[in-house]
Amino acid sequence: MPKSFSKIKNKKVTIKSLAAEMGISHTTVSNAWNNPEKLSVELRERILGHARQVGFQGPDKLARALRTGKSGAIGVIFNDAMSYVFIDPHDVSLMRGVATRCEDRNINLVLIPLQKGPSSLTTLVDGYILNATHNSAAIIQQTLARNLPVVTLDFQLPQFSSVSVDNMRAMHDIATLLIQKGHRHFGIIAFPSHPNARGIRPLTHPITSDNHLMLTRVNACRDAFLQHGIALSNCWLCETHHDEPHGEQAAEALLTAHPDITALICLSDRFAIGAVNYCQRQRLAIPGRVAITGFDNTARRLNGPGLTTVAQNAERKGEIAVDLLLNTGPVTHVVLEHQLIERDTA
């Protein structure tokens, strides 16, 4: 029979002492917290109920981490501020997939922003998901040096598994669609190639970047232009912070400085929303005066016109990323399907 609480209240309660009191193995007691799926509902509730009776709150996770080298948590590193993953529609879906898989696996999730985030990695995690990061950042270099599992999203590093759509093909398809509709003067609204990169520049010189996602999408457009004989001197790139107001500012800057531009290729739907807002405010007909495309299929209608864009399953991307991170096996590069969706804006 279990000892009464009054007799053991002055003793330190541990998993082993709890198991001895209940007459079961310490592994069974441990599973009540660490592997609940291995126990029946009734047995787990009996263990947890007795633990509450004797004032035991569960195993010491820090002690367990120090003993086993496992924290029961994974980290997701991304370029922007902490609030970004709760605002950006693509990342909201992505993190829903990540969080769902973490719940299924009974592990915790740590968000690590590069912007206004820690200058060094101090959180104990068992692996990292890199979400389209600036790879020259100090935190990324520390991450890669820690010899922990890593999965990358929307770019590849040869030694790590990855999940992505075919960004090169998707952006090539967008640029080709616009070329086939007769456009010859282009503006591209993009996230920064480097953390502090901002402003307009021509596409006459190759683009370099420590953000592989930005580099891939922009150079895919550039390659399509060259393939179809479009003069790169008629094509301009504007790098800016990733949100709708900056997309609007970028559209204004590009169309004011280069009024011959007839198509704006936006690297995200958020940029495209801003571009549409500017054109509507200036009474520039879409797509008659300016065609606009996005990426992600998170904003199908924008104050009237439907947005031409690329659809991808961000939630599924997050689910697969967690699976790859936690499952030991060979390096695997998963390429998800995407779909070019032509609507009113192009």
C-alpha cells in the first residue's frame, strides 16, 4: 500500500521513490510524463493522481537534460523579429505544422529570431530548423558548429536534410507567364539579400546573397529574362523589409524611378498586397497599367482583384521538417509540389 503523505512529506520524492510506493517500475512512472502513449489512460491517471497527492510535480527536466544530453525541445531560427511568425501568413501556417508535430512527439518548441534576438545560442535544444535564414549571421554559424541535427527550409545545405518547393522553377514560371503576356520592363520586390541591404539596383549584374531563398527566386527571374531576350537594363530589383507597407513603398519607388515598368514580381503575397494598394491609390489599372504577382497564395483577393501567385503547403512543410529533424536517417531533400495560379492581377 502507498505510504500516507504525512509520513513522506519531509522526504524528497523522486520517480524511483514514487514507483516503490506504488509497487510498479520506475520506467512505468517515468512514462507517465515522458512517454504517455505507452500507458493506458487509467494507469497514467493513477500515477499522476498519486504524484499530486504527495506533492510531486514531475521529473526535473533540467537534471534529465544534463544527464542524457537531451532537452526534449527543438529550436526554429528565422530572420525577423519574434512577432513575425505570429503575423506573416506563410509562417503562421508553417509554425502550425511544426507545433502540431511537436505536440504529437511530446517535445517543446523554442523560437529564435535573428532580428532583435540573442547574439549567442544559450537555449538547450536537440536540433534546429533554419527557416530561410541569412546564413552569415553569427547565430547560424554557431548553430552549424554545434554538431546537432539541422533541417533547412527553402534552401539546401549538402550535409543537412531540407524541405522546400522548387523555388527556381516556380519563379521561372511566373516570369515566363509575364513575358508571354508581352511585358518587357520589370520590377522585382524582394526581401534583403543581406541583413542591411535596402534600395533599388539594376539586374545587369549577378545577384549575390547570404539568403538562399532570395537569391534563388531573384536569379530565377533573371535567368528567365535572359532566356527570352529581355534586356536586363530594363529590369530593376528593390530590396526592402518584408511586410505590406514596405511592399507599397517599394512599388512607389520602382514605378516613380522607372515608369516604363509594366510588371511587378513580388517575392511574397505580403509584398504584392502593398504593391496593389499603391497602384489602387494612384489609380494605376491592374493589370492594364501594371501587372502584379505574388508568392504563397495567402491573399487570394486584394480589395477586388484576385492575385496571381504560387501556392504552396506551408503547414505540410513544417510537419515534414520536424519529422526529418527527429528521425535518424540519411540526408533527405524533400521537394513539395507548388502551383502557379493565374488570377486578375496578371
